[in-house]
Amino acid sequence: MEPILKQIAAAWRTRTVVAKLISFATIGVINVVVDVTVFSIAYQLFYLPLVLSNIISWAVAVSGSYAMNTKVTFGKETGGTFSWKRYFHFAASGVLGVIVATIILVILSKYTGVFVAKFASIIIAFGLNFRCRIF
């Protein structure tokens, strides 16, 4: 077991592709939790409208994603420093996704529970964002 941990630690220090992939995926999972949590608070606690709750939760999650990826996943490339230019570019790359996610959320929430619609909208928007980055 120890040699595997040493290999993982070495990969992390050198920021190999595998380590970056694991980091990026972990941050993605954290962002889903942040997104759903902020959405829940905005929608259920503050009684904000569905669309506004979704946009706020996305903005918080995308900001956290930028910060974590800048410091962790791409810390070697960015020097771990934040840049407004990189932040706006990062956020802009997800605008189509949040638009589609919000439309899906609104439509599905009429037929399912709001939180089922929220998770479905996250999954579909992820697929769309991934596909757009490939092609």
C-alpha cells in the first residue's frame, strides 16, 4: 500500500495528467455540492425565484471552481495567483451551460420535484459543456 501512496504523492508533486484529472474531478464534485447547497438556501430559505436561485448558485460554484483550480489543479501553470482576466474567461466559458441548465430546471420543475430537476439540469449542462469543449 505504501508504494502506491508514494506514487500518488510523486504524481501530485509533479502535477502529471492523472493527478490533474483527479484534482479536476474532485473539484467538480465539490462544485456540485456547493451549487446544490447555495441553490437550496436561496430557494428554500430566502424564497428567491427559481431562476435567480439557479444563477446565484452557479455564480458561487463557478467562482469556487476557478479559485480551487487556480490554486490546486493548475497551480503550477498559474503560479497559484488569481487573475480577473482568467476568471472572466473561465466564467464566460460556462455561460451557455448555465443558460441551458436554467431552462431545463424551469421546464422539468413543472413535471418533477425542484431538486430532481436541479440535478438533471446539472447533468445535462455538464454534458453540453463537455461536448462543446471537445468539438
